[in-house]
Amino acid sequence: MNKATKLNTIPADGAKDISAQDVALVKIVDVFGFEDLTCNSLDQLCINYLSEKIYAREEQVVLAAYSNDVASATRRIFGKENDVLVIYEHPLGVFASLEELTILHQSENETAQQEEKRNMLFVRNIYERNPTRLPEPPRVLNNGKRQSSVALTVLPFVIPHTRGNVLYDANDFVKKNSDFVKDAEARSPGSKSFIGQFRSHVNALTTEDEPNMPFYFHCIRPNAMKQPSLVTKELVFQQCRSQRLIQQVQICRDPLSVYSAIELPKRIVLGRYGALLRTPYALDEVTSSDESLLQWLSDLLRCDDCQTAKIRVSASSAVQFNSISLVEKLELLLEDHEAEAATKIQSLFLMVMWRHQYLAKKRERRGLSNELLVWYGPENKDRVKKLLTKYNGREDELRAKLELKKRSKLQGENAVQQLATDLKFLCLGNHGGLDAQAVNDILHNDGMREMLQQNEKVVLALRDMSLNPDVLESQLADHELRAFYQKLVDFLQSKKNEFADQGNCTMSNQPAEYLDERVAAAASGENRALWMQVVASEEWATYHDALVEVGEDPGLLLFHSDDDEFVATLERFLTALALEKQCKDEKEALAAITNLVHPSTVDEAGVLGLQDSVGPSDEDAEMLELLLSVKFGPSLMAAMNQDPYFGQALQDPVLMTSMHQLMANPKDFATSTALRQSVVRDFFLKLIALSFAVQEQSDEE
């Protein structure tokens, strides 16, 4: 409390002297509240006196403000006759009696008897001097009889506080009051006792001339149980009464009060509330004329008469508001104005933000629309519009589905590309036609052969691929052909793996073939015609005779083995012969596949011309003519599979070779002696008869 009531004006080292008038002092005093304990001593007496004094001071300041009597706020507080402050501060009151005993007996020896005597004398004096102000001390019963409080271990006396009667124990009062303040600077002049020092500090708080009204904060306990959301009416009323709040409310409600709640400089009013100016008021007009200012404030606050004391302009150009509610209303209007401005700014910001979002959304939808048009094609604009409408607000989902379709398409394209590569590697020969070994594997497999016999589309696709491998890409766009080609690749790959395993075993067990062995194999009986056909080329004119001799009799190679140039030429000739044979096999394979369903595509005129040139018998020519009229369609293939004879005959290598020769090259087949074999002749006769039966059945249907 010393620091709150004293201004230290001693300057720091090297600093200028600062007067008290140049310092804005803020006093914050936090004191104990009212106390009523089981045993109340001098400490509780001082605390309760300070509470009563501060509450009385607050009541005095409020009364002075509302009565427009500023001078009364600085006067000393005098209560009523029965006011508790009178009991404390009266010349014959509690403080005066305690000071009297402390000063008169301060030189005596401090014994227990002397201290008890002083305390008892203090209690007797305050009751004798204030008989009408103090209630009687409490008495107790001893064996059914009343006993004076003097005989008790405590010295009780009662003070009627605003909150209620409080019982104090006077023991040690005089002794505690004799605890003088030793520090001369901290001690107030003219007083050495504890009560004297304490009262000087309290008076500094409550009677000093303050230029501004002090603020008082009251702490009210809602209940004694310390529970939230619970208010005890009796407890709250008791606290309000003890803190003199009820008297202050009555003062504020007095209709005759002329309280000026707040006074603001004119420049502050215009600077803070000038934003509320509206037509027909202008800032220059309101600034220059007090009447215009009052009229503007009156209209702003919707007050009909500004000539009253509610709002006025003082001589010091300050606007005085007699009610704090008027300033609160101005603050609410300013808050509404600021909220309206903030709303407009926020609306503008949101509009700009939504505009940006709309443009971004529009760009996103336009980009998505372009992607959909690329995917579905420009002719499907209506479908794209329906999709965008359906997925409005879910563009991410639509984009995810489109990306999934693109990935699926890319995977499909990669799979098709890989399938095309595998097909070219496994099915096509060096010259682009069907590989003979692949065709042989296909025709000797029941499942693949049945698939070809039942589907003419697949056979035609194989033929087109062998003639022009570039059509494979367009063929793979067909799901049916793609499925067949995938099965074909799997089948040929398995066959290739089997042949590779067998080839590894053969190469590991057999040595490489010599040149004479290769010549003997190339000039064998079934290949000799091809040998002679290749030798007739001008490329081999240099060694034509030697090559012819070796071809007719491979044993003559021994006489030419010393000629290195001939041996080198023979190596090249064998390579060319192998390529020519491979090309011939590919053509035969294509014919064999094609004639499974379209044997009529064979050159009939060529066959007839060949027959005339070779001169076959009339019976053979008639059979060839009938064979050329046979249509190897799905119906005939189904009938052949149902007939046990054809099922067994197709396993005969001789019959299969004859079929291949007929389908691949009718000219060579006409000149061959295959038809003169009884087994082959019987097979073709039964085939012609089965074809006529199937044709008649088809015509009847």
C-alpha cells in the first residue's frame, strides 16, 4: 500500500528532474475483502475498516458526480450517526480509544497482567463511549447463570458492519498497535503506532484530490459451493449490501441527478464518429458550428430535443454526454457502419474470389471437354455434353475415369503391338509369307485345325497377313481376330519351346554336318527338281556344268573339292537353294490355309493348260476338274470331322501331302503321279462324293 500511495520523484542517475505533475500515475490497489473469521483480531479489524472506507469513498464519488458537485468528492467522509465509519473514526471511537491506551501506557513494563489490563480497559472504554452505536457483547451461561465476558479467555466486542455484526477478540490489540514503524521515511509524520500509520495510508487513498473519477471493481461470489451456473440470491444480496452497491444504484436512479457520464473533445468526436456523417451534413459545417454538431448528433442518436442536458458542448469545446448509453449507442452505430463496410469489402473479395474460381472451373471444364472430344470424336458432341452435365461438380471423378480409360487403351495398344511382333516372329517367314513349319504345326493340331475349319474369317485373315503383313495392325482391331491370334501365338510359342529343347539335345549329341552331307541332302530325289531349277539361273553360269554334275550325283563333289572358288560358290548356292525352298514352302503353306475354305481360288485355267501340255489321261483330267469344284467350306469340314474315314485319313502323311500340293500348286499336282496311287485316288473320290452330298443338302435347305 505504501507504493500505491506514494510517488517516487527521485530521478535516475544522469536524468532530468521530473515533477509529479509530469507523471501520469496509475494507482492499482488490490486489498483483502471483508473478513469474518472464527477469531477476528486487529488484522481483520483493519481489513474490514479499509473495505468500509473504500466503499464509502466510492459512494461519495458517485453521489458527487450525479449531483454535479465536484467539490464534495474531495471532502472528508462523514457518515451518519450509526454508520460504522463513525464508530471507527469518532474522537471517542475504536481507533481513538486504542491510540489512547497505546500512548498513555507505552512507558510501562509489558507484563501479561498489564497487557490484559490494557485490553480490558480498551473494551470497557469503547462500550462506555459508544453505548448507542455498539451492540452488547455476547454473554455465555455458566452452571445456568450468566457470566460476564470479562471472565472468559477472550475479550469480545462487536462492531455493526454494513454486512453484519462482527465479533472481535481484543486480546493483543494494544500490543500489536505498539509495533511502531522503525523506518522514518516510510512512516507518516506525527504518528508512530500501527493504527496511525494504517489510517494515514487509507486517507491517502480515499481523500486525495483526484482529477479523474477512480474506477472500482467489485468481486461478487455467486455461491458458496464454488459451482458454475449457480447463483445464491441471499449471498449475492448480502455482498451487494456490504459493498454499498444498493445505495449507489439508488443514487444513479435519482431523476434529479445531472451526471455527465463522459466528456470527449470535439476533435475526438469528429475524428472517431465522422464516418457516420450523411447528407445533408458536411464535415466542414459540423466542425465550424456547435449547433450543427449538436443537431447532427441529435439526428444520429434519434434524440428529439438537443437543448436538454443530454448532449451539450462546453466552453472548452468538449462534447458532454450525460448518459453513457449515448456513447454506447454511438459505438454501436460505428460498429454497424464498420460491419457494413467490412461486409461490402468481404462481398467484393468473395465476388472476385468466386470469379477467379468460376474462370478456373470454366477453363477446367473446357479442357475436360476437349479431352472428351478427342476420346469420343467430334461427332459425339451430344454425348460429351451429357457427360459434363451428369458429372457437374464431379469433374475430378470424370477425369479419373477418362485417365483410367486412356491407361487401359494404352495397355491394350501395347498388348496389340506385342502380339503383332510375336505373330511376325512366329508365323511369318523371311519373305513375309506364312512359315511352312508353323502351318504344318497348325494343320496337325486338332484344336487349331477345327478352329480354322469353322471360321472362314480367320482363314482369310491369315491369307491377307501372309500376302501383306502391314494389314496385321488393322486386323488386330477386331476382337475376334485378336483372340484367335493370341491363341495362335500361345500355341506356336509352346511348339517353339518344345523344338528348342529337342534341338538343344540334338546339337549336344550330334556333330555338325559336313559339306558333302549337306549337298547330298539338298540334291535328294524330292529336292533335285528345285536344284536344277535354281542352277538354270545366270548367277551360276560360271560353274553351271559342275553344279549340274554334283546335283545329279553328289559323289562327284570329291573331284571338285580342290577348287576353293567352286567350294565357295557351292556354299552360296546351297544358301540360295535353302531360301528358294523356304519361299516355296511359304507359298504352299498359304495355299493350304486359303484352300481350307476357298479352294475355288486356284487357277483353274492354269491347271487345264498344264493338263493339256503334260497330257494326263481323261480320267485324271476329269478328277482334277471335279476336285477344283470342291468348296472347302465350314459345312464340308464339319462333315469330314463327323466321318470316321476322313478323321483317320487326315492323319496319313501321304494324304496330307497330297492335299497340300493340290491347294498350294495345282499345276505341280497335275503333273505329279499322286493321283495314280490308289490310296490317294480313293481319298479324293470319297472327298468329291462327300462334297456333292453336302452341296445337295445345302441346296435343299
